[in-house]
Amino acid sequence: MYFITTNRAGYVLFSMTPSERAAIGLTDKQVVRLLLRDAKSGEWSVLREWNAKEYSATDFMTALHDAPEPADPLQLLNLLPARLRGA
């Protein structure tokens, strides 16, 4: 899977999945957020967040390099390390 990097207020890095239904963001406070876009409103909601020292946004995106984009963006949670899935 590849990611489309764009500018978004509040993030030093904001990268969307090819379908633009999910994104990974990094705040200036080094918090990584996995976000989900509402199909109707287009608004982003935080699905999961964690400290970048624990698992960086780059590590997450790199781990998905050879994976296809899941049909359901919620399945991205399954691709997080186990310790972050239920956080």
C-alpha cells in the first residue's frame, strides 16, 4: 500500500490511504494517530493514538508497504502491534 501525504492543520505529517478513507497523522507533540474518514461528512475521527516513541508513523507505513489496502479501513487496527490494538 502507498500513502498520499498532504498538509493538514495540527499535523506535521498527514498521510492518507489510496482510497482516502483512513490516514496516519503525526502531531507536533509526537503523537501518532490512526484516523478514519466519515463517508458522509468527510470529517476525520481518531481511531487510535499512541506515542511515536512507542511505534512511529514511519514504522507503521513501512510495515504496510507490501500489503494491499484493506476493504474496510477498520482492518488497519489489526495491522498495529498487539500492544496498540486495544489502547
